[in-house]
Amino acid sequence: GEFAQECQNLEVERQRRLERIKQKQSQLQELILQQIAFKNLVQRNRHAEQQASRPPPPNSVIHLPFIIVNTSKKTVIDCSISNDKFEYLFNFDNTFEIHDDIEVLKRMGMACGLESGSCSAEDLKMARSLVPKALEPYVTEMAQGTVGGVFITTA
């Protein structure tokens, strides 16, 4: 009757909220990975500049954010640009891949292997040093692949 219906409604609501928590957790994980990758990159660049004792030449620098489009040499690419230069339209006659800066940084190892679960103890120490204190336990969970417990920290 009415009570059973109420129970069912509550269960549906609970599932919906758990789903939202899961979504927010994966968003948080992605943001943590980005933060670690960016900070790692900044440190690496600083170190490289100190070694060379001068900034890199302008033509060797790629600014963030960027995307890389990857396709076969034989692909014909037709590109049109809007008058205000804000929109670019590409037509490829073949398959292509698009990678964003974060994807590239992950492949460079800038996310300390956290994204692929191949995070060594040394990597973990590094990763933890690049996030705010409150997020350190979360990074440890990510490294161990045990994220999933609802995580509530008091500031």
C-alpha cells in the first residue's frame, strides 16, 4: 500500500543521490589529476629553466590549453575559419584522434601514474605534495584504487 510506495520512492531517491555522489567523485578525481599534472609541469619547467639558467626560446613553447589532432599523412583536411576568427571548421576525409592537454600531460607521466593505477610509493609522495592538505587522503585512495567510500572531511 501507501507505506510500500513510500519505501520504494525513498529507495529510488537514495539511488539517485548515490549516483550523483559517484559523478561528483569522478569529477573530483579528474580535477585532482589536472591539479597534480599542472603543478608537476610547472615544477618540471622551473627546474629545466634553472638548469639552463634561461627561459626556453619562444618557438619551443606550447601554451595551455591546447588540443592535438592526430591523423594519417594521406588525410585531406579542409579548414574554414569564421570572419571573427573564433570558429574553426575542420573536415577530414579519414579517421582522426583528438587529444587535449590533460590527456597529453597524463601520457607524459605528469599525473604520477594515478590515472592508470600505476602509482609507485615515490609517485604517491610527489602527488600528495601537489594537492591541498585536505585532499591528501583522497589521493592515497586514488593510488590504491579504493575510492568509493563516501568521503566527508571537515575543514
